[in-house]
Amino acid sequence: MNWRPVDCHAHSLFSDGALTVEQVADRVRSLGVVPSVADHISRDVSRSVSDIDGVRAYLDALDGFPVLRGGEFCWHDSLWRELPPDLVLRFTHRLGSLHAIRLGDDTLVRAFARRLPRPITIREYMAGHLASLERLAREMPVDVLSHPTLVALPFKNVDANELWTDAHERRMVDVLFDANIAFEISTRYPPHERIVRCAVERGVRLSLGSDGHTLAQVGDIRRPLALARSLGVRDEDLYDPVRHGSKTRSGQAVLA
Ligand SMILES: [Zn+2]
């Protein structure tokens, strides 16, 4: 077996990381992991690749190195909708994320804002989170949902059992299964084990992601890999754009 796990979600200095593509590639490979750069591509996250020319320059830069060419796109921002098809085809896979959600009355709640736009209960917030996920799955042709359990800062320290009811978890995994979107086990934003088990039992594919921004972080997918294995998932079933393909349909034309 020469299978090696893929870190589908490493950042370089094209967005908020601090590393060159070469540094990411070398470091991740030294860990026995397949490198995939997936910088943030959004107009609504600071220090992102934030326009179409920038996306082209980003892909041009990745072309020079033996890395998979991913990108993390914000659902709530429109940049991903505007990418011309020739650029989309150059990605090996794409990730979608909820860096902001919309509540029932359309209020936008950003994940990293310190204050909520108005008083919001946990129940209302989670209803908005799941409804936004359903829209993401319907609208975005992505392969992976990044950090599925990331919630807005004011709710960050709420116990997972209080945030996530069984019904929320089942709804999330049903949505991902139906849309053929993998559930990311993130090193940076680790999901609670129960929701990952729920995803596995539903047949949702898992993806490993360091969400690493520094040399010490990129390619460090030890904990996600251990969690996936502990739930009985075979290594070769973890999302690999080359092995499993991508909605960008360029997954086969990757590393020579
Ligand atoms: Zn993210």
C-alpha cells in the first residue's frame, strides 16, 4: 500500500498563512502526507485571495509545485459564483465553508465577529446554521465542508451537547450525504466525536484538514486521522481528490 493521507486544507501566504507554497509542500510531504493548498478565496475574509485575477495568480503559483490545488470558498460571499469555468477546472477540489450564516430574517452573523448583530439565542443561531448549510449544499459545487462545527465566537465555548441536538446532527449529515460533500475533521476546529460518528454511520465521506497556517501546523493531521480510524474508517476511504474525484472534474489531472 502506498496510500498517503491528504491534508486537504493547508494555507499558504496567498491568504492568511505565512508560508510559501514550496515550504508547505516540503513540510507536508516530510510528514508522509499529501499536500494540498486550500487558501481562502473570498471578498469577505481579511487577507484572502479576493478577486478573479488573484485566483488566477494563485493557481499559476501552485502549478509550479507538487501540491493539490484546492481553495476554501465562503458560501455567503459571491466570489465563488463569479469564477470563470476555465479557472474552476484548474482546481483539483474545492472546499466550502460557513464563515457567516444567515438567520431566518436574513441577518448575517459572521463567525469571527466578537459581537452578535443583535441578541440571538442558541436555538435561533443553530437553526440559521443548519439552514445556511442546506443552502450551501444546494448552491455550491464543493467537495468538502470545512470545519463543519465552527460557530460564531460568542457561542464558541458553549458545550457541544447544548449546541448540537441529535436532530441538528442528523440534518447536517443528511444534507452532506445527499450533496456528496465530505465532512472535514479539522485539526484547528476539532468536531466533537459524536457528530463524526453520525456522519460515518450515514455514509458521509471524511476529509482530513490541518487548516494549518504555520510550518508547525501544516500537514499535522494526526488527531483527525486517529479519530477517523477509531471510528472504523479505512484510510483509503478518506477523501483524496485524485482517488475519489471532484466536482471540478479535474481531479485526475493532478500530480504526474
Ligand atoms: Zn475556514
